[in-house]
Amino acid sequence: MTAPHTPHLTPEAEQAPPFPAPSVDPNRTGGAVWHVRALMASGRWRPTREAIAHWLNTLKFESHHLVLVGASAGWMMSAEFLERFRFIEAIDIDPLARPLFAWRHGRRLGRAGTLVHWHRLDALLQLEELMARWPDAAWLFDNVLGQQIYRHHDMDALEAALGGLAQRLAGREWASVHDWLSGPAMPTHAGAVLSRPIDRAVIEPQGLQLRGQSYSLSAAGEALLATLNASGEWWDHRTACVFPPGTSVSLIPWELLPGTWHWLQAGGVSARTRFEARAARGNATKALRILDELDRDDRTARS
């Protein structure tokens, strides 16, 4: 198995590089094949879709305006989450995304009064322009950041851009769910892997805190792969550098194809947690304590 890559340090805001232009067909990771695969795999993907929905429910965005980057057909998106917003700017370069998204989510969002505006463009290449256009919107990158390794040849330039994303989005509410690791695996009990409680971790400057202890990225990756009885060559999607230290992330298993598994990383920065994440930067124990307190506040509010 290939050990997870250790990313470069996140650059300062003024040094955060833009995303390079794609080296291959910009729609390489979408299109009809992807949508047919998603439709046929709906049952197999259900546990992962439910785990993502649970994670989305933990996001405490204050904005009622969402920029959804990589909207696609919303195969893994939660309609309950989407209908929290008054306006959604749905962005995807795939021409099939708009009609299929409407087929899957249009009726429910229409009943909720959520207005969806479509934009067929590459949001990563036009990030500053779009941020200026929607200064108060929350951003969600839906299974798009991890796909960039298939669109670029220069992995160092790509990783630098991914590592600078948090700096470019500083001061905004944003989140991402994306591939971290992927490859062949044959877990003894796939159902047990998918039904077990989702691992919750906190990003540290050179690794993450997982299951009560600090790991390097390499060691954390190996622990996750062992859970799946992984074998062969695994891909590191260069996304371990996306979130700043102090960010809480959920690590979600996904059986993309029979025998092919992904570990997804899902996390975000909301208006309520921006201050706490900054205060806890470099102190994962403090970050976990803050997150536990926020969870207790949520349970009290709902009771």
C-alpha cells in the first residue's frame, strides 16, 4: 500500500496560489458514465450518503445563501440540508448536472421555496471573482477537491492550491467533503465497516488526532486502511492540507465500486466555530473539548 502523502505547510494568505488550469479534459470525472454508475450504485452508496447527511446536519451555517461547487446531480447530497437555504448557486461544468439535479431534488426544493441558480463554469479557476459576486454566501465543495488529481499533471502545484484554499476563503463559512484516500480493499464485513460510528478527528499542524491520540498523516492513513483490509496501490488525493489546524473532520468510508473503497474527509468552518477553531489552532485537545461543548449545546437546544 502507498503511504499517505505528507503535504506542504499551508501558505500565508498573500502567498496562497490559485488553482492551475486543468491538464486534461475538464469534465473527466463527470459525464454520463458517472451518472449511470451513481444511479446503479444507489443502494450500495446509501450508508455513505446517510453519513454525509448526518455530517451536513452538524454544519451551523448562518447564511441562507449557498454556493454549491461540484453540484453534479446531488447524488450524495441531503435534500434536508439543501432546503435550509433560500438561494443556491449550483456550479458544475457537466451539462448533465442541471437536469439530473432537478430530477433528484427539484420538487422538494421547490416546495421549500429554495431558488437554484445554475452556473456552468470552473469555480476553482474563478474563485476570487465568484467570492466577490457573493460576499455573504456559505460555500460547500461537494466531492470536487479530491477529484482534482485526475485533472492535473503537476501534483505540487495542485497541492499548493489546495493548501491555500482555507486562506483564500478566510472569514467565510465554508465546508468540503472530498476523497482523501482510495484504492482496492476487501473488508471481511463490509456492512460492519459502513455501519460503525463515523471516526471524528481534529486536524493538527502535521497530522490529526484520531481515536484519542495524535497520529502523523501516514500513520492515520495506515490505521484507516487496516480497517478496510486494504491491499494493492492506494491513491492519496492530496487533500490532507485543505483544512486548517483545529478543524473537526469526519472520516467516512465509501464503497465506490465492489472492491474499490474511498475514505472521505468532511469538515468545515461555520460562523459559530470560526473563533473557536482559531483559538484551538495547534491544540487538538482544546479543539475536541470545544466541539464537545458545542454538541452539548445542540442537544440542550433540541430537548
